[in-house]
Amino acid sequence: MDIIKEAIAGTLESSDVLVKVLPSQDGSLTLHVQSEVIKQFGKQIRASVMQTLDALSVQAATVVVSDKGALDCIIRARVQAAVLRAAGAQEIDWSVL
Amino acid sequence: MMKLRRSMLFVPGDAAGMVSTSFVFKPDTIMFDLEDAVAPQEKDSARILVYHALRHPSYRDIETAVRINGLDSEYGLKDLEMSVRGGADIVRLPKTEKPEDIELLDQHITRIEQACGRQVGQTRVMAAIESAYGVVNAVSIARASPRMIALALAGFDYLVDMQSERSGESEPELFYARAAVLHAARAAGLDAFDVVYGDVNDMEGFLREVMIAKNLGFNGKSLIHPRQIKPLHQSYAPTPQELARARRIIQAAEKAKKEGLGVISLDGKMVDPPVVAHAELVLRRAEAV
């Protein structure tokens, strides 16, 4: 899935996560994670985001994740929403989510 | 056995905190809302959030429903696609006005069930009646599909349509609609849900309305806040006298069955099957508090 524009999904409310997805400047996939629980769950959050990007076939993008204690499924949902917005996708293949 | 549906808790589909935790409040049914609670620019994100909630193990043991947007909107079919594929037990159609609305919904659900491999007929439907036109068509709406499990009256939109408003106390302005929707539901063998009570800080008014709904015969109410669940369940709980009588009726029924008697009697009076069914409901309400 090609990222063609900047998009965000989610909020900075408790138990949520704000995900920003931007087109890559150099064709690479870059992930930045901020979280109040980065020491305990940083590795897990990064893994969830990367798995989600992989499932959506995102190979080039800059992804910024600001976590406010969201569950894993919320993180995945917000990443998916941000990617679909950034790709301008109108239809969703539910089987890959 | 009939599913106990006293409380149907609305959960805004874009509220991550509520979507993550609403199962802990243990309503009888959780209704993820993609319609009025979600702003147009957040419909897509909320849809994905609800999809994940529906598939999460925490919601496996609780009945789930999704209030989709109307099928005449740009969101309705997308909401429906997600709901059926996500495994929602029930789809709630807002602003249902005629049986054709349900028939169209039924056709789309069948198509999606077949496409995703879900058993055809597994997704159930409830219709929200929100207008005078919907109220007068309630009987044909209730019978429009074998998927139908309930009718729900939505008071706010209905009263706007009637050019009326809430008066408090005995609420005569809602009496006809409540009676009509309830009769339509019962005639079709469906459950019936009363209107939401919008002021979550007015517990006295809420409980007054609960008793109106309960005494009319509604299975329960649609709720907008978790703090309304426990008082509602307690209000639907039988009194000690009702419970004692229900137990005696069940014992009499079991005794008659054991002795091979076709007629059940208690204190010298015949007990009809509907009375036994009601006694079973009373026991289940008592157990579920």
C-alpha cells in the first residue's frame, strides 16, 4: 500500500493512541514511538505496529505513534485507520486486518 | 432458553477507552454505536476500532450489537460489511420506517455472510423505531425477517417527529408508541427495548422510567451510561414474594412432569404453560442480578 499523503488517526485521550503516517522522503520505513509505558511495553508496541504495517504491505513511510496506554488491538486499529487514510483507500480488505 | 436482555449499553464506536473496557460493566448486551455517537470524519476509524473489539476475546462471552448508519447513507453498507465480518451477534438498524428497510438489510447480510463464510442467518437484526411512520408500521417491521430478534423505541427522534417533548412523570406522550411497539414485538415473538434516559445524573427519573417500561412489559432499556446498568437490573429483579411464588410454580411443574401429569396444579388451581414460562423468567432475572 502506497502512502501518498499525511494522515492521522486516534486521539491523545487515556487508553487511546495517536498515529501519524507520512510519506517517506527516502523510501524507507521509519517508526517513532512515544509512550508513558515505553520501558514496559515499548518493544511490544513497536512489534504490533510493524506487524500491522507489514499486513497492509506498507514498505515506505514515516510512522509516529503517541501512546496513552492503549491496548494492543486499539494500537492496531489506529495504525490501520491512519494507513488507509494516508493511502487514500476507499475499500477495506477485512481479512487482512 | 430465552436470552435475558434487560440492559443494552450504548458504547460510542470511536471512544477507545470505552471500547476497550465496556465488557467489565456486564450489561446483557453491548451496542457499539457507529451512528449518532460518531462524527462523520471519524466513521472510518471507529469502524475499524469496533471490528477489533468484536473479535477480541474479552467480548466472546457477551452479546454484541452494532448500531450501523442508515443504508441510505454513505456509511451504512460499510458498517454492515464490518459488523457481519467482525461477528456481531446483532445489527441494529436506525430509523426503521417500513418492512422493506429490514428486507433490504436482510438481503445485504445474507450476501455478506455467504461471502465471508459465516453461517447464513447467524447475524440477527433489531429495528429501531424512531418516527410516527415507523410506529404505525411496527407490526409489519417486526415480521419482515426471520433474523429479527427485537424492536427498540427511540424516544428523542420520535417525539421530534410527533412535535412533542418529554413531560416527565408518567410520560403520556410516549404511551401510544410504547404500547404499539411492544404489541408488535410480542405479536411477532420478539423482545422490546424501551427508550434511553438521557440524564445520567437523574437516577430518580431514570428509575421512574424503568418501572414504566417494566410494568408495560418491555424486556429492558437501551442505556447510555454504565452507571445505569446495576439500578436497572435491580429494578427488574423479582421481589422475595414473586421469587417464592415462581419457585413453587416451577416445583409444581417439575412434579407434574415427573408424575406424567398433563395438567399442572398449585394450591388447587390449574397453572397454564405461560405462567410456568413467566416463572422461569422470574428465576432467571433473580439469578442474573
